[in-house]
Amino acid sequence: MRIFVDAFGGDNAPLAAIQGAADAVAKFGHTVVLCGDEQAIRACAEENGVSMNGIEICHTADVLTMDDEPKSILKEHKNSSMGVGLQALAAGEGDAFVTAGSSGAVLMGATFIVKRIAGVSRPAFASVLPSDTKPFLLLDMGANAECRPEMLLQFARMGALYMSQVIKQGETVTVGLLNNGVEEHKGGELQQQAYQLLKESELNFIGNVEARQVPFGAADVVVADGFSGNVLLKTMEGTADMLLKNIKQVFKTNLLTIIGGLLVKPYLGSLKKKMSASAHGGAPILGVRKTVIKAHGNADRVAFMNAIRVAAEAAEADIPARIAAAMATKTEGEA
């Protein structure tokens, strides 16, 4: 696989992107193309002792920052590290693209440079997140604050396909609708209409799931409008950070707790790893013609490495083509 990576997107750029690329090349054998200022990339790699073997560079001096308007990816910053990577992907020069840069800009670029799949109303941000028992996929998590019922059905179909092929390796997956109660009549007009569409679909729909059920693995795919999905995502992230912080503070209370902390430290490390989203890679933008992965803005080398891994896995599974075929079938069947 040939994966383009925005070397200057994210809080830890370019070092984290370079380190993650080097780790991905060494571990998975993919070819990684770093997009950005070549001189700066090589200087950073040399200064930090990072091997550039197996890494190519697509040079561009421009960078799109978090303060820039998302739509500037199409004009003023079309030659930024994010812009040239998306253009190269759209031209068929690689298999996938990874960035930790602006969510709005990469969504705009994926939609209008890589372009939407025919039949898809709106692309959706999806994210594989940890739960108590298994990873699950949440979508939409911010791309579409306002949705129509049929959009949630499309999200569910795209999410189920991605989860089944990339994470579950062909297994059937369950789909739940995020709501404020499990009863069929719960929620507003959007949730009630979406419930009926999902209930009548070919999906393995298990009904409504409440936010409190999600961290316990209530469904393999949790579908929501972008506003609700983003609130759930940020709440889960904040709760995990708060919990780990307080656990650490408890073990610093006195000598006995310090000794106890030393005894359970290896197990706390396992807990932290289990609750971390970094191991699951970045968030795919589902509904566009090529594989585009959005890593977290503060992604470190491990997160970048896993985002590259997930990008390659999604490209190898040909997820965009599978979604395109599924959308064509459903459009014909529902016409």
C-alpha cells in the first residue's frame, strides 16, 4: 500500500508524523509519502534520529493551520500539505491519506477533491472507540450536526460495512441508534423516523441504545447525528481522562497507597491502553471515493502509526468501492 500522510497537520507536527511513518514502514512494510516541506522534514528526521528508509516526500511549503477557514483547502491553501496529499490521492497516485489537521478542512477536501460516492447524501466521520468488552464504531461524530432520517440509515450501512470488513474481519455486526431511551417511541422526530428505517432495513438493528450503555459495548456500530455523536465522543474522552487522573491521585495519598500503586502499576498500564483510542487508529471519512483517515489533533507517533495501519487495511478491503456498490444497490432497490 502507498499511503500519503500530511506531515504538518496536528499539534505534534512534523515529528510525530515522521516517527509514526517510520514505525509503520518498519512494522507493516507500506510505502509512506510525507506531504510537506522537504527540507524541514529531513532536518527533523535527522535531528531526532528517525530513519527515512521506505519514506518518500511530496514537497510543498504551504501549511493549512487550525485557524484557517476549512474551505481554504479548495483555493487559498490547495497547495498545502493537506491539499496536495488529497489531490494526489484523488489522482490515483496512492491508496489512502492520513492527516491530524483541521477536521473541517479535511472533510471539505475529502468531499470536494476526493469527492462523494454516488448515492451518498453526506460523508460521515466515523471513529473506532474502546468499550468495556470490544471496540465499537461511532458515526457521525461531527461532520453533520443536522441530519435527515435517511442519512442516519446511510451512516448505519456504511458503518456496518466498515466495521464488518476492517475490524470484525467479515463477521456480522450489530447496529444501535443513539437515543435518550431504549423504547421505540423515544427521541425526537429524527430518531423516531430513523428507528423505523433501520428496523425495516437489512441491517442487524438491535434498537435504541442510551449513552450510558455505549461504553459497555451495547452495539458494534452506534449511529447518531453529528451533534449528538460529537457530544458522546467528547464526554467519553473527558471521562476516561478524569478517571485515570483520579486513580493516579488515589495512589499518591499516603505510603500504603504508594506501595499499592507500585504493585498494580502494570495493570493500570493495561487499563490505560484499553481505554485509549490511539490503538484503534484514526477516524475514517466514510462516503468518499478513496480512503481518508483523520487522526486526533494531538496524535503522537503511536497514533500516527496506527492511523496508517488502519488506512492501509481500509484500502486493502476496498471500503469505498464496497460502499459505492452497496449504495448503488440500495438506490435501485428503493427507487
